[in-house]
Amino acid sequence: MTQRKDITTMRRSRNVDGLIGALSDPAAIVRLTAAEALGSAGDERALEPLELLKFSDPDTGVRRAASIAHTQVAARLAARKVTGR
């Protein structure tokens, strides 16, 4: 089971794979925090897992966080395409 402090460590080290794995943690607060971290990271690998989570998680707060994070990642990717980065 992942702890919230583990999410902070993964966020700081930009461990996107670890954060994606945390999206399936049994604790809603861990899934929510991981979704928020992925939104901040803006890595395209997070798009599909966030898309699934925003429609399937039993917790409304987690679904909301996943939806916001998904939008953040998509916006960051769109901005990169416009600026050519």
C-alpha cells in the first residue's frame, strides 16, 4: 500500500510510472494525490490511466481529481505542439 508521503517522493523525482501505479491503490486519498501529481507532471503516459480513472473510480473526489489532471496533461501537450517543444 502506497503512502501519501510516497506520492510526494514520486512527484519530486518525476516517477510517472510509480504515480500511475498508485492510481490503483486501495486508499482513495492515495489515488487522488497521485492523480493530482500526474496532472502537475504533464506526462503523456498519464493520459490513458487518468481517462480510465475519471470514469471508473468509486470515489467522486478521485474522479474529479483525475478529470482535472487529465485536462491539465492534455492542455500541456497541446501547448507543446503549438510551441514546437
